[in-house]
Amino acid sequence: MLRGFRILHARQKRFKFYLNRFTVLQHILFIAVALISQLCPVQVYAQSNKDCLECHSYKTLEGVRNGHKISVFVSSKEFDTSVHNALTCVECHTDLDMKKIPHRNTFTPVQCGDCHRVPLQQFRESLHDKVLQDGGDLAPNCQTCHGSHNIKPIADPESNVRPIKVPGLCGSCHHEGTEVSERYDIPQDQILENYSESMHGEGLLRKGLTVSATCVSCHTPHRILPHTDPRSTISKLNISKTCSQCHSEIERVHQKVIRGQLWEKEPHNIPVCVDCHQPHKVRKSFYTQGISDQDCLKCHAEADIKSSVDGHSLTVDRMKIMSSRHAETACSQCHINVDPRRSRPCETLKDPVDCSICHEAVGTDYQMSIHGKLHAQNDKNAPNCKECHGSHEVKGKADPRSPIFPTNIPDLCGTCHRLGESAAVRYMGTEQNIVSDYSESIHGKGLLKSGLTVTATCTNCHTAHKEMPASDPNSSVNPAHISDTCGSCHLGIEEKFLKSVHSPLVTKTDATLPVCSTCHTAHTISRTDLSNFKLKIMTQCGKCHEAITETYFDTYHGKVSQLGYTKTAKCYDCHGSHDILPPNDPESRLSHKNVVETCKQCHPNANRQFAGYLTHATHHDPKKYPILFWTFWGMTSLLVFTFVIAGLHTLLWLPRSFTWKRDLKKRLEIIERAQEREDEEEDNREKSHHEEN
């Protein structure tokens, strides 16, 4: 098209001399040339980003890659702020250079290595590329980490590879529960969670220390290799060099543990960094302060050793320690401030063990809990770490012998919260028989009778270390958080509930909205298919919807339900249970679109006319149902009037009936005497007749 107009322009200049004389002819030629250029369009080539964005600025534009449709929308705003804003599109999309527009729907992926040769070479050697070349659909490529048209410099706060964002970026794949963690056998687990709680993670994520080590500091950005590969930065031979990039004084710091010359000369004969400092759980290093466990056990292994203060036993069973979670932890790492210079090093100990030295997050939660607050007030009944976890025989929660194993949790909490115990005595709420009620609930039966260890226990609802009263706004069992707490297991139900009229996200009101425990209770939760629950839920709804419930009991459904029949329609059969919506909502079970199907659950032959009856109609409301109101009272009045007239008639007739009764008796007596005389006369006549004969 463009070339045709250039030709036309040239011809116009050539014939300019004749313009005044041949105006008509020029016009004819102009029209002819224009028609020819339209009929024979010429190719136009995309040479600028503006040409590309004429199509690619549309968000709905799609292309095809590997047989799948993908979006090919490009945001000019994001591209203009990227590191590649000075490049043209075809410098990356080289196979589209000098191609006809619109170009074909399939295209070759961008080759970043054309410019970034060193990173590409490193990536080619990595574990990621190996999986990618093997056809792995989860393997990352350049775009996965850096983006495509919105690549920012590392220092840019919006960059995907900015240090503070790197853990989240890597964690999008290497996070517990992702498809990568489930499909591939990765030696480390809980990588992102452990890193977040580590010294490195705390420095980066909580304190904004961007020089703190991230994933790429140890694993490198592009040449990621398994630790078994000798070339890997985290292999046994190279790990100390990797750590030394930041910890340059590593030899001097560890001189009391390992001779400095061994780091360079014999690295294979000494423990590597991660033997002591776990890769993703790096915390402050603990040292035994010059005293070994054997020194402690010289005294504490004795069976008769006791405290000089209160006389309780101080005996420590070495075998229990060796089978505990703290088997690799030295005594002095927990019982700090021992002085090995003294004949009895532990005589300098004044304070009890502070578990929060290692378990910082747990310690913070405990201090915020009601248990921690009472303990800070020196309440003798407040539990501490030792009372729940034990002291020298601490087991993991996955160990059936552990007091915090799921099936043991009710008994553990019950030691204080069982009826009559220390916590139950001071509790003034309505939940009194907590342990026994829980044991008979659907959760308790699932756990204790069926051994279903994933069922909810005390700690699932109240948390393990951050227990708070329900009145505390931060409590997991506060009404504002109940749906989130229950939703940790019942996710699908929570999603429905949050869209219902009972959700504070939907209904804005000062009135108290129901939560899970309002209908299901807290510790006596039962199966919803049991008769007791079905009959009880009617009155439960009535606590808030009193007027509507009264009208329900005026209906056939309500009257039959009151007789104990559970198969007739209840509130939840029509309105739903967790997905209750107003009838004018198209998704409501009672909307015009869905009401017939709702009725068909019980009435298979229901139709539109059937579903049109007034479900909660009542003769007690003259404003809403005037016809029903006046009909009821009219028929009732007629009935009463009829009974009154009939009653009066009966009452007025009684005296006459008594008189008639007396008269009848007299007449009967007269008739009887007359009959007797007649019979006597008849007998006399017969007697006379016989005598004559």
C-alpha cells in the first residue's frame, strides 16, 4: 500500500508541469492508480515497536505455543520501564524480523542466550535445564524467574529477582505442597518455612538486610546443581567456599573447634558447615561453654540426687535424652550460664531453661497466650513448656509416645481443663464438660475411636501455643476468626459461608451474625445427619429468626416437624446451610431460577405453579397477608357463632327435655296400667269361655 502511494507521488511530481492543462486527465490517472494500488497491495514490514503494539496491546490477543493457546498481550507501560526498553521487539523475536504483518500464529521462543551468553552457559549445566531438556513441564526457564516484557533491574523494588523477593520466587516451586515438591524427591523439606525462621531469613525478610544470604547466594542464580555434584556450590568440597563469600572470618571464628589450616588443606576430613548449621535452619550457634554432657552426668545420672531447694529429683536418664528430639543438643545449650571453672559448674544456674532461645516464634506466641500471661504473673497453675512437652524426653508430635501426639492431646489438655481440675475451676463460661463433651463429639469420636489423627483436636482450634479467651480479638476462637479456624480443615464450607448472608463480608450490620459454633457448638459437634441435630437446628435458627420460625411452625412442614418427623423440610432444606443467599440473588436456592429444583428434592413432580405457594404465610399478619387473615377470622367467627347458637339451643332445650321426660314417664305408667287392665280383662273373658264350654 505504502509503495503504491510512493509511486503515485512520483508520478504526480513528473506530471506537475502539465497540471494546469490536463487537470481532468490527472484526476483520472489518480483514480486509476489508487484502484490499482488497492487491488495489488504490497508487503509492509514491521520495523518498530509501535507497529507490533498496534496488535499486541490488545489484552485478548492470543498465540499458539506447543499446541496450546497463550496470551501474547504486551503492556507498553511495563515494557517502557523494563531493562529492555531500548530494544526493538524483533531484536529478541528474531524469527519475526522482516515478516509480513499480521505474522503467523506460531513462533519460536526467545533465545535470551544470544545476548546473555554466560548466564545461558551456566543454565545449560544446571539441574533446571536438565529437567527442561528431558521434557519436564515444571522446569523453570528465563521467563519463569525474570519475567518477559517487564524485566526490571535487580535493584528495582519491582524486580522479581530483588534479594528480598528471591525466597518467595524460589518458594513458588520449592514450597511444601507444590507440584514440584510432590513430584520430585528433594532431600530438604519445609525449605521456605525454615529459611523464613532462620538467621538469614530473619535478616532479609524481617529487618530488610538485603545483603543477607538468599537462595541464589548459596545455590547461584543460574548454575544450580545437586549437592552430590562435585561442581555444585553446595557440595561437600565447595560449601565452605560458598559460606566464606559472606563469612570471611570463618577460619578464625571456628579456631576453637577446627584447626584453621584444615579448611584449605583437608576439607574432606572435617565437618562441613551444614553438618552443624542446617542448610535452611541456620540459627545462632550454640557452644558447650567448655563442659560436656559427661561432666553433667557424673552427678545427674545418680538416682538419689535431689534439689536442695524443694527436694525434687534431679536425676537424668541418659537413654531418655538419646531418644528425644534433643539428642544432639548439649546440656549447656539449654542450661546456659554454667561455669566450668567451678567444682560444681551448675551452681551458677539461677533461671530455668528458656526454650525460646531456639524456639523464638513459639516463645513469642506463648507470651501472648493466656497461659504465658498467667505464668508471667507467677500463677502456680499456669502450664509451661515442660508440663506439655516434658523435660529430657521431648518427643516430636508425630511420635505416638509423645504427649502432643494427636490422640494424646485431649488427655494432655484435660489434665487442667477436665471438670474439677485447676483450669476448669476458674472457668466461668458455659463450656463446662469440655473433655467429656469433646470425646463424644464427631471430632472426638473420629480421633479417639477411629484413630483419625487428622481430625481436629484442642490445638487445631485453640492453637498450640497462642491460646486466648474467645473474648480476645486476637483469639483463634473469637467470633471474628471462627470461620478462618474451622476453614483450615473445612475450606470448601468456609468459601461458601463467606459468600452467604451470614458473612460479615456480605451483611453489614451491628447485630451479631452467626458463626460456625453458633449452630454446631464448640465441643459437642455432632453429625448433621442425626435426628437430634435436625430437630435441634429448627430452634437454633429461631433464636435469630424468631418471627419467621413462628410462621414456619404454622405450616404443614413445621407442624409435622414438631411431631418429631425428620424427613419433612427444615430451614436448611430450602434455604441451604452454609450457602444461604437472599431469594433475589440468582444463585439462591429460592431464586426464581432454582426454586422448582429445590422443591423437587422432596416433591419430584413439583412445577412452577407448585413452587409458587406462600411458604411462610400466616393468618396472624393482616398487613402482609390480609386475605388469609380475614378468611381465617371469618371462618373462625362463623365456627364460633355456630357453636354458640348450637350451645344456646342445647341449653334452652334442656328444661323442656326434662319436662318431657317426666311426662313421658307418666304416660308410660298410664299405658302400662291400661295394658295390665286389658290383659286382665282378656284373661277373664277366656276363663268365662272355658267355663261355658
